[in-house]
Amino acid sequence: MGFFNKLFGSKQEDENQMATLNIGIIIGSTREGRVSPQVAQWVKEIADKRGDANYTIIDIADYKLPLLGEAGTDASGATAWSEAIAKQDGFVFIVQEYNHSITGALKNALDYLREEWNNKAAGIVSYGSVGGARAAEHLRGILGELLVADVRVHPALSLFTDFENGTDFKPQAVQEDSVNQMLDQVIPWSKALYTIR
Ligand SMILES: Cc1cc2nc3c(=O)[nH]c(=O)nc-3n(C[C@H](O)[C@H](O)[C@H](O)COP(=O)(O)O)c2cc1C
């Protein structure tokens, strides 16, 4: 749909477009033994019950991205990474705290792209000893530079009370409400930002 139609198309056309909103749930850690796939799957199950978008888990590990620009490496996964992100209207980042910030893998994967991120919305689900809060706040600064509008509600999972032994994900019941409240903000912002792309 062209820019003119986005602005002046009928309400019905807009609603048809919005019915197919795509939201990518991005797994931010890639290490062997990571807990992030359990968290991503849980978010997807909650999200799918809403029936308000196509939710897809996007695992950075699948793209085998070398460090950006590193000589002598195989960056052939970059095209598929670009396509996967370009397709989305919004994101939920599954963020784990490494040394009070996000993982190197997530920062690298963010750095690979620019327009593919621009003018989209995002929510953050983080975990760590203090809910991954410090990593989540670092991510907000990076997302600002990439023109990603990150919403206020932020499910923050504790390694002590939402995981058993720090590894088996057993979220407290209240966390599901928090994910829904976060998505209640991500969905309308994703729709709104669609109109300016
Ligand atoms: C390199 C490294 C640094 C970490 N630093 C922190 C930290 O600063 N704060 C924290 O709360 N947890 C920290 N942790 C614990 C992680 O949050 C925890 O291991 C978590 O499961 C990592 O996510 P993942 O399993 O998806 O990789 C660190 C873990 C690693 C591997």
C-alpha cells in the first residue's frame, strides 16, 4: 500500500491491514543452555490467546550472525535476518541481563539493521537477579536510536521467584497479567506506527 493510501485509504482498508499485524518475539540470548526459549514460548502462548496479531518467535541464534563487519566471517545469515525483521510491525524483546546490560548477541543483531527496525513498537520482557531491569533500561536507549517506540509496561521476571534453581521457568501467576498489559500497549502503537511507514 502506498503512502497516499495509508493516509487517505478507507477505514475498512486500514482495519483489514491491521488484522494481519505481525509481532516478532525476539530471543536475545544465544548461549548453549540458555533459558530464553522457555520465556519466549510462554510469551507466545499468552499472546496467541489474544488473537490480535500473528506472533512469531524469532531466534537470533538461527541466523548465525558473526560480529558486524568482522573480516573473514560468513555473514550469509544477514539477509534472512533482515527479511525476518522487515516483516514485523512490532516486537517483544526477551531480554536477559549480562553484566548489567543486554547480551552482546542482541546488540550485534540490532546493529545489523536500521530501516527494518524504524517506526515500529516494542515491549520488553526481561529477567535477571533484579528482573533484568538494568538490561531493559539499556535496551530502551538503543531502541530510541533505532526509532523503535518501546512501551511503558515491562514484565520483569526474577531468577529467584519466577525460575526454579535459576533455570526452570515457573513464572508467578501475576506475570501473565503483566504480559497482557504490555501487549495492550504494543498492539495499538504498532498499528499507529504502521501509518507512517
Ligand atoms: C556473562 C553473564 C553475565 C551475567 N550478568 C548478570 C548480571 O549482571 N545481572 C544479573 O541479574 N544476572 C546476570 N547473569 C545471570 C543471567 O541473567 C542468567 O544466567 C540468565 O539465565 C541468562 O539468560 P540466558 O539463560 O537466556 O542466557 C549473567 C549471566 C552471564 C552468562
